[in-house]
Amino acid sequence: MAKTKFQIEDAYKELDQLIAHLEAEDTSLSEAFDDYKKGMKLLEKCQNTLDTIEKEVILLKEEGGVL
């Protein structure tokens, strides 16, 4: 099975779902902890993606890009 490319928009949607599950009254402590760990990993991936994009934009500006 091929790995799908990370999409930051999909990660934010998944984070919203995790938050909703965390806020639900019937979420067990074990589920909440699993959701928290998954959310932290997603946030780290999002931050890394945003950092990479920011560096690319800076490089484009320095090279005389239209930005």
C-alpha cells in the first residue's frame, strides 16, 4: 500500500475530531490519553510543514521572487 502525502488541511480536520472526542463526556481516560498523544504528533507534523513552507518563501524572496 502506498503512503499518502501529508496534507495539513486533513491534519487540522483530524485535530478538530480529536478535540471533540476529548470534550465528550463518555471519553475514557485511556482514550483521552491516546487522543492527546495522537494530537501532539499531528501538531508536530503541522509545525514542521509550516516551518518548511516558511523557509521556502524566504528563499523565494531572497532570489527575487514576486512575493
